[in-house]
Amino acid sequence: MTRWVSCLVGGLLIAATGLTWAAAPAEVKIDNFTFSPAPLRVKQGEAVTWVNQDDEPHSVVSDTGLFRSGALDTGNSYTFKFDKPGTYHVFCSLHPRMTATIVVE
């Protein structure tokens, strides 16, 4: 109970001072030969982490060549920080029919 109260008080102090916790990277799950969620909306400067939860290796590649992961085995991840607003199209180079869109606002 004491730990819960400490967390509550800490959260109230942060809220009162206007400070915010740093957001964790947005996560895209790779499973069953799909990217999910797709499309994904993030804010400028946010990072996106793709996590392969499939039994097959996959990759994450920007169609403009901006970023390219290596082959991601089951449980592996890849993170990219989106510094500029825009619409980014990604695909798996091992399975090109796997596509997704990241919208950076």
C-alpha cells in the first residue's frame, strides 16, 4: 500500500508542476505476415519500434531508402526516430506484400 501511495503522490506532484513522463516509442507488432497497427500516427520526433512476433524473419524498409533494418528473427526489434513530418511507407524486403504506413504529424 505504501508503494501505491508513493506512486500516487509522485504522479500528483508531476501533474502539479506541469512535467510529463517521456513517452515510450510507439510499437508496431509484426505477426502473421502483417504490420499492426497500420497505419500508425505519431508525432514529429517520436521513435517507432517494430517487434517481430512472427515465426518467420522479417525486415522493415522505407520505400525511399531512409531506413532499413536487417532481418529480424522472432523476438528481435528495430527502432527508427521520425524527425520530420510526413507520410512514410514501409515494407518487408523478405515479403514485399507486407506494407504499412507511418504518418508523422
